[in-house]
Amino acid sequence: MSKRWYVVHTYSGYENRVKSDLEHRIETMGMQDRIFDIQIPTERVTELKEGGKRDEKDVKIFPGYVLVRMRWMTTALDFVFR
């Protein structure tokens, strides 16, 4: 089976927590051979503040979504979506 990207819907604002929880569960349950990458799509945005100051920050492109690259298997799906 090939590795593909899948979208996991989460509550907006909890993307980083979902990512860290999944990474922890992957390590403890030995799923490294089935789940390969977890990404939160962001882009760097420069804002101009008062007085001409520039403020750079990362902004989520798809709030409430986490991308997971994994091999399609029932056990991997159950693992991610629970």
C-alpha cells in the first residue's frame, strides 16, 4: 500500500494538541511503520503595526484541520480517528 495524506477534523485551536497527542501515541503503540508524518498547514504572515513595526507570525491555513500521512490500514485508521 502507498502512503497518502488524510485530513483529520479537530476543534479549531486544538490542532497542536492533537498533533502532540498523536505523536505520543505513535511512539507508545509502535505505529511508526504505518503513520509517517503529521502536519498543521501554516504560512508566515508579516503584519504592519502602529509606528511602522513589522510583526511576523505563523497563521494556520486550514484552522481545525490536521494532515496525517499514513498507510491505509484499518488499524491505522482506528488509531488516528479515536
